[in-house]
Amino acid sequence: MPPSPGDRKVEANGVLEKTFCQNYCALWDFSVRFRRSAAFLLVMSRLARSSFLAALLAFTAARADEALEASVPFGGNAYLTAEGAGDGLQRDGTTRWQDAKSVFSIYFHIDRAAVLDLALRLKVPQGESVIRTTVGKTTFETKAGGAEVHDVKLGRVEVKEPGYVRVDLQGVSKTGPVFAEASELMVSSTTDGLKLDYVKNNEGNMFYWGRRGPSVHLGYAVHRDKTIEYAYSELTVPEGEDPIGSYFMANGFGEGYYGIQVKSPTERWILFSVWSPFHTDNPRDIPEAERVVLLEKGEGVRVGEFGNEGSGGQSFMVFPWKAGVTYRFLNSVKPDGQGNSIYAAWFGEVGKDGWKLIARFKRPKTDKHLTGFHSFLENFADRNGYLGRRALHGNPWVCDTDGTWHEITEARFTGDATAGGGHRLDYAGGVEGKGFFLRNGGFFSENVKLNQGFQRDSTPGARPVIDFKKLPGL
């Protein structure tokens, strides 16, 4: 009898199982003998090495992906720190660079020690040039040429501490009319976690504001249950901390400010300004009924209008104030009972008798006393934003409408958008001696955190002694 279909299936399965077993056993025997051979060891060695190389390549690729690459634009981060004839930054943020005496300095901040690879984005319209790069004690000389914009490698530097890095560029030789038209410093690094801070773009005209540098303020804690009429403070600018473009604002208030400025190598001002209640940056747009009106000015004081940061009445006196000398500032705000307030300011030197009237203004549509007592420090000359400045604010007091003086011992430290946005980190403030201090510019690395309070020691024996009735203009 022939086998049934089921019997044939069983028989076939048996043959397959036997064949599989025989093949598997033969393969196992071969593998055992092969694993004992030199050939196996060679194959495994190559596999191990290829696996290591693959892992190394993967690691290197990952590190390359993590490598920091930054483009630091000259427009917001470069300065002409040694000036040659006719050189500077052009409107498009590139260099005008033809004099070998010129040094362009680019600044950026690193948050840790790092190894940095530097390159320069440029073009050389005609001929070839040699450019010297200096970072600390490290110097490179690089040949550059080519009329199209391209990147030229400068070299590698190791910076051993966090803080600001200064990169100086100076022309050595050229066969064309200019050394280069440079626009950006390229910075790359594989240092783990490295962060760079600098002015990254020109949104909101940030190249201009960034080059000016951060402004910092002290907001004084005044008794809220008192109606304040007068504010008094003393200001000292340390020697060597008064570059051109500095505004050391001593007595700010809700509607204006009062302090001293450095206008030029030969001219310095005492400045007192009051904003109009009409909001505009163009003083010509202010309606007649909302203009700040001059009531009286001191001898030698000039009066006009100001704009571009709100508009209003401005008074200033050209006065040769000196660094290292302590000056005193007094101002008042008082309603006139007719819907206006009267703003006045006086100036003097500590240790000397008498006060100079700066000006008295009437601000319309205002019915209030003095509020918002504060000080600030700023630079208004963007070309000098790489220079540092410092101010010591001492002995602040306020006097209420009852004639009682109140000492100010607490202040809150704040900054503008340039500081708060991390565009510049060279700012500081705090307590020094018996007063407060403010510092900005110069790309120093000892940064002080914003939005914190400071308290100075009380000096009750330094209370101002002023006969208000004898002040000029009253």
C-alpha cells in the first residue's frame, strides 16, 4: 500500500531534520576549528580595529557637530583703538584701512578658558597685504589677497581665563591702496560648553547701542510716606575714569536728569534737563501749551531744547570740573498751585561755600513733587565704547516738604537693554567706602549681576546743611 499524504509529510520532515542536523554539526565543527586558527584572530583583530575606528569617527563627528562657530561682526564689536589718518569703520560695518598706524580691536566674551581658532572675513580689492593679529602675547602674521569676500585663517590661541578677549589687527605691508576691507572675525572652538557673548546683529540699531556700551543705574530707596521736595548727592569721578562721551548723572528724577558730561578734550558741561509732558523725539512737534518754560538761569548757563530721547528744556553750563574732585548737586520739584511744577537745580563743590544756580523751569500739565530719585552712568560717544568710566555716588539725602532731611542708604542696581540683553557684560555697581559706585565700558571682566540691592553704611553726621531761602533763584 502506498504511503498516505500524511505519512509522506512525516517522512519528508524527517529527511529535512536529519539534513539540517548534519549541516549544523559540520558548521559547528568548522567554527570551533576556525576560532582556534590564526586566520580567525586576524579577522577579529581587523573587526575590532574597524569598530574602534568607526566609534572614533562617530565621536569626532559628534564633537564636530558640537563645535562652536561664531561670526563676530565689526559693526557692533570693533573699534579703532590706534588711529591712523582717514581710517575707521564704514557705514556697512567694514574697515576703511590704509594706514599702518591704525589698530582695529575686536572684543568678545568667553565664559570659560578655551582654545580658539580665529579667521578673518575680508577682501583685498587690489594687490596683497600682510596683516598682524595680536591676542595677548600671541602674534600671527597672515598674507591676504583676493577681490572677493573670503575667510583667511589667522591662527589658534589658548585663553586661560574666562572674560573678554581682545583681538588686535594691524597692517604690516600692502601692494594695493588698502590693507583690506574686513567685516567679521570668525571664531571656532571645540571647548566643551563654551559660550560667546557679543553684539550679534544690528536689530534695533544694536550695533550703535552696543558700541556705546551698557548704561547702569542706581535707583534710591526713598521714604514713600513722605512728600519730597529736594534731593542732594555728592559725586566724584576718579582720575583717569573720565573719557570723552561720559555722562555722570548725579540727580535723576521722574521727569529729567542732572549731572556732568565730558564733551571734548577741552570742554565739560554741567547739564540739567526736563522732559516735556508731550511725548515726541522732535522738540519742534511740542505744542506751545506743553513746552517746558525757562523761568531763570544762572550766570554763564545756556538754554535750549533737546530731542531724540523724548524732548524738553535743556540747560547747561560749560565748566571745567575735574576728576578727583567731589562736587555736590541739589535739585527740587514743587507744584506752583496752577497745574504746573517748578524744577530747579544748583551746583557746588564739597568743602566750598555757595551754590551756583543752573536753571529753573516750569513744566506744564504737572502737579507733583520730586519722585524717582536715581543716578546713572552712560557713554554717548560710540567710538569710545571700549574705554572705561567710573563714578562714586556719595551721601545721598532727600528733604521733605516739612524741611526734614532723610538719609538714603539703599539703592537698586539696574541696567539698560544693552546690559540686560547680554550684548555687553562690562558693567558693575555696588558699595565702595561709605557710598555707591557705578562702572561701565572698557571690556573688563568683573561683571556684577543686575537687579540687586545694595546698602551703604549710614553717615548721619554728613547731613546737608542748606538754607533754602538763600539759594540763588529763590
